Amino acid sequence: MTIILKRRASQGITSLIDYLISIGYPENAETYLEKIEAFIYDLSKYHHIYRLCERESWRARAYHCAVFDGKYVIPFKVTGDAILIMNFMHGSRIH
């Protein structure tokens, strides 16, 4: 399956990596980015194990939610032969 990273998801990942670099952890930022990329890549193989999101507005759009590293939520949608990564955000930001 093809993975498509939407703008919001890309911005969320970039913001996190920029933050890690700004607080003096560029090596950790690079390693963390590699882990994020691997996790997102694995969604193409294991997307079926994730339930629809609990957030009602996301559920209505048929978004599934994956949790990365116990704190980052990745809402995604499966469409035909593609997985659309809609966002990447800290779980505390979900209302």
C-alpha cells in the first residue's frame, strides 16, 4: 500500500523534530524520526489491527487511530490501495 502523508501530519512531525533539536538533542531527533517513519511504514502492513478513532468527528470520516510511543496519535484513513496519514499530534491535544 502507498502511504500518503498529509500536510498536517508532516507539520506535526516536523514540529516535534524541530523541538527536539532546539532543546539540544539533534541525535535523539534523528533517531526518533527514524522510529516514526518505521512506525508509519508498518501501518501499510498492519493497518487492519487499528480500530476506528473514538473521537466522533474522526470516526464519522472513517479515520483509524494508531498510537505511537504511547503518546502521539496518528489518525489515518485507508482508501483503496493507499493509507492517508491525516495528522500526527500529542494525545493531550485531543479534546
